[in-house]
Amino acid sequence: QEACEARGCTWCSTDVPNAPWCFFPEDSPYGYARSGDAEKTDKGWRITLNKRQALTLFGNDISPVVLEVEFQTKDRLRFRFYDPNKQRFEVPLKINGPGVTAEEASYEVEF
């Protein structure tokens, strides 16, 4: 706990198995922040994220990054992060679902 808080992180112990106890606070200079509103698509949502600051933990960060959320079935959600400015290889795997709306899904998505 001391090492976590010394890094400026938030400590929160939990009984949930495999849940992290140490994590960056919401106002951390690291990571990404939403740029604008979430855009509704025919299959879900699209959100653009920009790096919060020039600080980096791992290097070679991409900004902006797009997050696409797709409601595939009542019990399956697909999310995908990608660089909107540079194509990359993606495994050509087609997983088609009937497509459901957020109201039909047995899960909730919040941004």
C-alpha cells in the first residue's frame, strides 16, 4: 500500500478475485481522456481518446486512439482499439452476431 500511494496511485483493497488493489486515480496525468462525445453507430458506439499529457509509461504511445464498442449478441460485447491514422494488421476473423441494441443486452456499457 505504501509503495502504491508513494507513486501517486490510489489504493483500494477488495475481496473480488484478481481485481487490482493499486491503480491510477481518475485525474492521473497518464493514460487517455475522451475527446468529445460518444458517437452512436449502427452496432454500438465509437469514441476518440487522446493522451492526457506527454508523459508515457511504456513509450510509442498513439494519440488519438479510437475505441469501438459493438453489441454483438445479448451476452457478447466486442471492443476494439485502433489508430485512426495508420493501418495495422488485424487477424481476418469474422464473428458475426445478430446485433442487438443496448436495451436488449444483458450487460451495461458506461463511458
